Amino acid sequence: MDIIKELKRDGMLLKKIPKKEQTIELCKAAIRQNPLALQFVSRKCLDSKMCLAAVKKNGQAFRYVPGQFVTKRMCELAVEAAPELLNNVPENFRTSAICINAIKKDVNTLSFVSQEKRYELFDDNTEIDLIEKIVAHNPKWLVYMPNRPDVKALCINYMEEDFSIAQYMPEQVKISEDILSYQKSKGKLQFTHKYYDSEEKKFNVKIKVVCGHHKSIFDDKKIIEESYCVQEKFEDFDKFYAFLDGNLFDAELRSFDFRGIDLRNYNIEGAIINSEILQSQGLYDGTYFAAIKKTLGTDEIMGNNEIMIPDEFCYPKPIDDDEHERFDINHIPFFYISDIHLTHRVCNKFKDKATKEEIRSYIKFLARSMVRSIGTRPFNSYLLIAGDTSSIFEFTVIFYNELIQWWNPNQIVVVSGNHELWDPYVEMEDNVEIYRKFFVKLGIVFLQNDLMCVEDRKKREIFSEAEILKTSKEELRNKAQCSSVIILGGIGFSGLNKKFNASNIRYGKSFDELSREAAWKKDIQEANCFNTIYTKILECLGKNRVIVLTHAKKGDWNTEIHNPYWIYLNGHNHQNFYEISDRRTIYADNQIGYRAKNIGLKYFYCDNDYDIFAYYQDGVHEITKEQYIDFNRGKLVSMSFKREDGTIYMLKRDSMYLFLIYCEYSKRSRGKSLYLMNGGKLGRLRRNRLEDLSYYYDNLEKYAENVNQLLYRYAGGQQKLSEFIKHLGGSGKIHGCIVDVERPNGLEGFSYCHLFVNPIDGKVTPYFAYDVKSRIVYKDLKTLLQAHDSCKLMANNYLRIEKEAANNLPIVQYSGQMEEWENEDAMYDEGSYLYKISRIIKSLQYCTEKNIVRLWNEELLNYDFVNRIKQSNQIDEIVDDRLMIDEKNV
């Protein structure tokens, strides 16, 4: 057969010729007949000329040109023939000319161009017709277009039809006068900040452009705003004034001297202008500030005996810069503050004179400063404010309207103090109603003899005083059993305080118009009202974790002992104090007071769990599958349990739980047996008869005690290692037996370098791992740090500390397997040793952290066995593999 003749008839037959038998002549013949035969050409016969010839005849052949033979000419020919081939053009050959040529033929090919390159393609010479075609195809590509008058006109035309397209305009177009004027005429601009920058010597306007709204894909009731922000600057006051249409309300202009400007010619209502300048132009009115000073009268008695927060005090921040703990769902952060006393702060700040606008600006500043004191705010944070925010309601309105710009109002909980009642013309009941309506409007939780419960971490319910008193204790307990947040709040009052009470402390019109004796008597009545509610909640929710948020301390309205399960938070006496002990937990240590200059938030954490069996008596209880699932959900235990048959038993002893199921494990089982419930998995038990339930109940307390003894010693060592990692500039995040080393980058959010801390002997295994299947184990921390670029800074810090002061290095015992390595710095390890121990420890930690026994080894009832495990470091002996069923959920 004449192969050449056959290839001249059908070049694709080259596919059937083995590559080792191909010749240059055969390949050229095939390509001349069909350029697509290029894909079957042997590399030994191929050269750039042959590839160019193929592409000249058929641009699609470019798909099969090897990278080393690609030329600029080839790329031009390919894109000319088929614009979609731009996607095959190597990045270094994607010139603006080639890209534009492709886009002119098919605008969709712009998607093949890198985002950085797209900004370079279009300029003043780009035809408007092409721009229109591109934007019509994909409005989001408007952002790459040039800043030209015809493009601005095009943008306005598009906004006429669909204003949401505004968010895709180029940045320079967004701030152009034409665009802003059009958007202002449509009422789409919101001036969020107007101010004078004394350093730039320019007037600034920060603008939010609202493009539209849409429903959240996660919650139909939640509306998401589509918007963007721009900033406009002016050197001339008149232009600034004109742009704002003469509305200077809330414009911060105190640093502008208004030299040569007669303010009488402008509408300055609401503008924040230095009172000295207003006075110099005869425009200052001092009556507002004088009225504020008059409302203070004299400080209350405790004002001279304040235990103040020092001005140099630095408020602690709950989250490191790496923000690792920001989304920790296992704990709820509660920030707290009391006795801000805005009226006193205003008078202390301005002394002699101040305008209404200066005061408003200062109060907003205080709200922002308070929130900023904590740095990064953890997810799901609550803010508790224990009264005496301000004696002037107008100041309260300003403060909280600013506060909700920085904190979710649904997670702000407020009680009034006696200063909120100071209004001389409003009775106490009416005053409370005014505040209640105001806070409801803002979405803030206001409690006055009320109980707030957050059920299943999302559904909030508030019980009023009347509802609490008429609801049975059993019903209240049932309503609160799935609540991880329970707050009882109110002023509390001070009737039981014989020294400081309504006879010598102002409580407003309802008290101040009475005699001293009658005022004290009414104070006692109000204190008894709150105590009645408190006592009922104590009787039905005594084992729950309840936060008692009052203005007055507990001793002022109840003299019984504190409930050790509860958290008490108060203000009022300006005697900063806290106590965390087995007897009680009190946070009254962030009372700002009358004269402190600092303002910030302190915080504490609570576990984000709840216990639906908290009020069950010790014993053996038969429960339902649904109760078992609900219990684990409350304890934040992720699990799946699908078994339909069997009887589940909950064993409870001294708040420790063990769950067993009596069932046939499979159809092949000889009969029913007791199995240990480990989340959604079952484990065999040596003692597995139904009558053995009493055995497990009798030994539950001793078993838990031994497990705690096994794990207790080494937790402190792991924490010290974490602190050292942070000191080196690393993460230090602890999860299970593992300490993360390097800070994660912003894209991935997790670490690859770790320290495994064996909780039995405290020995450390440094390792690097992409996944749980394998890892590279290092002989020590220093070697791990030096081996990875992501730890370069940490390695340098380690070497510096090692050189300067070896005593500052922690004493670390590394894993025994390292001793056999001799000169090896690292070894590849596919073993499951680390993760096997981690799984065992995790099972044991359920006992110490969740009070749930999920691993049962009869020998753990033996103190000698526990001591032997600790000494031999053979923790895997705890698990009897013969009793393991499988890893699948049942």
C-alpha cells in the first residue's frame, strides 16, 4: 500500500501509523490534506514550521501545537480564524491586540482574559459600539471600561433601566460629577460621613450608593442591601455646601476655622462647629449646655467614694490578630459594662461651653470607642449593659442609635438604672414604658423584671413579670430546658441596703416627691417585687446557667446565698469588684462611674450548651430516640443516629451520663444485648445483660473519677506550649491533642504545621500534614520551623530567643520514636498512631468536658491500671479492639 497516497486522500489516517514509524514526509502529507492531523504527529517529526503550516490552513489545529512551538504569528492566525482559541493562547502571547481582535469577533472571549489584563484592554480609542456589545453581553464587565463621557452616558442609560448595574461601574466613573448628580436626583445617595480633614485641608463626604435589595438565600425574611461606597472631596466650602444641598446636619467641622466665612449666610443646623467660632460670630447659644449641667445637681453620695477603673487600664481583647477564635460556636462571649453616665461625661469633657451638636458627636464617639476597645468582635457576642447609661433620655437615644451601627441589636441586653428614672416629670411606670418602646423600635432587648430565654441558640422568648408569676414552675422549666442563654434582668432596687437607698439616692419622680421614709418603703416594695421573681426562677431553674443582670447588687434586694450555678452582674455602687469562686460568680468590675476617662468592655465566656436532663433524678431512665438526639444537640455533640429499634437507657449519677441501648445489633444476632452508645455508633460491652444496668450505674461515678485523674495532669503543659507558639508569632490554637503552629493564610484558614501533645506523658510530636492520611514528622520544633517557608518568621524568632536567653525556651520532651533517628531531621509517616491516640483522647474528653461516658473499659475502674497506663504511655491499651463494632453510623 502507498501510504503517501492514502494520507493525501485522508490525512487523519496518520492516527493509525505508530509514532515510531512516522516520518517527516508522511506527517507533512497528512497535514497538507487535513491540518487537524497535527494532533497525531510524533514529537520527533514536529517542528515550528510544520505547526505554522497547519495553523495557516486551519486555525483549529492550534489546539494541538505543543507549547515549545507556539509563536506570536500562530496565535494571531488562530484567533483570527476562531476567536474562542484565545483560551489556548499562552499567557505570554496574549497581547492586547490579540485579545481585542478576539473580543471584536466574539465578546464572550473576554472571559478568557485575566482580570488584571482586562483593565488594560480598553482606553480612549476603544469604539463605543464594542463597549456597548460587551456590556450588553455581561453588565458586570462594565467595570473594565474607560472613564469617558460616552461611557458615563452609557452608564446613566443602563441605570435608567436597572439601577443595580451602578455597582459595576468603573471606580473613576462612580465618583464623576455627572454620575453622582444623576444618582442624587434619583434619591440613591446616603451621606454617611461629612467632615473636614485638617491634614488634607479638604472637605470630605463619604457616600453610600444603594443599588437595590434582595432576599437572603438562607433566610427569606432577611433582606440584603446591595450598595457600594465612594468618597468625594472638596477644597472649597461653598462647593461642599452645594453638593450637600445645604444640609450640614452631623457634618464634623470643628477643625475648620471658617476664616472669612459668615455663617449667618448658611444653614448650619445640626453642623458640628467649634463653640468658640460660633461665639466669635455671635451664634453660640449656651442655654442647652446650661440646662444639662443643671440636671446633674449634685453627685450622689457614692460619687466621692468610687473605686475607679484606672485611666491607663488597657481593656483585654478576646481574639488574637489571627482571629482564630472568632467563630467558636462552643462558647458564647458576653461583654458587659455599667454606669457609663453620659451626662457626667459630657460635663466633664466640655466644662464651660458646648453646642448640642458637639455633645451629640461626643456621645457617638463614646459608643464607637466602647465597641472598638475589644478589637475583633467574636461571632454571636452578647453585650450586657447594667444601667445608668444616662439620666437624659435624649443622650440615651443618641448613644444606642450609634451603638446598633456596630453591634447586632438583637444581642444587646439592657436594664435601666436609677439614673434612667431621674426625669422629674415622668412616673416610674411611664418611664419604663418609654424605654421599653424605644428599645423595641431599635431591636434591643430591654428587661425590667423580665426573663429572656434563647431556645436552641436562635429562638428568643421574653417572659414578662406577669407571665413569670402566673406560669407554673414546671412549665417555666420546660420552656427553658433547651435554652443556652437565660437572662433575668431589672433594676433590682436597693430597699435592703440600709445605708444607700431611695431615702438618700435619687430614683425620679415616683420617689423624689415622697418623704424619705416613704421613698425607702417604696424602694423595699420594688426590691421585693424583683426578689419574688428571682426566687421563683431560682426554684425552677436553679441548675440552669442563668445570668442575673441588675443595676443594684444582689444584697440590695436579696440577702440569701448566691446560686453557684448562676452569674451575677451589676453596677450602681461604683465599687468595682468581681469574684469567681465555687460559692458564687459576680461581675461588677466594669462600672465606669462619674470621673473615669476610659471606656471599654470586659467579657466572660459561657458554654454554648444546655442539658435537657438537668432536672432528672440520679438513676436509670428509659428515654426515646428523640430525647437522645436532643440531648446531644444541646451538648454540641455532632452525631447521626438512625437505628429505629431498641430501648435506650440514660444512666445519670452526679451530673455524669452514660447511654446504653438494649437491642439486636443485626439480624444475625442471637438475641438482644446491651451496647454502649458512642454518639451514633454502638460499642460492645463485656457485661451486656439487661440486669447489668445497675452495675454500670453503681460504677459510673468511680469510672468518671478515674478518667479525670488520667487526663488532668497534662492540660497545663499543652497550654504553656500554645503560649510559646503565640510568642514566636504563630497561632497556638488548641484543638484536641493538637497545637497549630503557623498562622493560617487568609485564603485557606487552617494550619499545616502542628504539635501533637500526648496527654498521657506530655511528650510532643512536631509534624507537617496536608490531611489525616500521612504526615512528615520532625525531631523537634526548631527543625519543623526551619523546614517551611510559612514558619520563616517564627524560626527567626526561635533562633533569636535561643541565642539571647536559652532559659526562655520551654522545656519540651519530644516523642520517644525520635531517639532512633540518629542524624535524620524528618521522616515520612503513614502510620495512624497520632490519630488513633487523638480518637481515644477525644472519647475520654467527652467525660471530662461534656460529662458523657462514651468509652468503657472495665480496667479503668482499677486505680492500678490507670497508674500503669500513665507510667507506660500505652494509652491505646484503653481500647479493646475486640469490642469495636464498626465505624458506620447505625
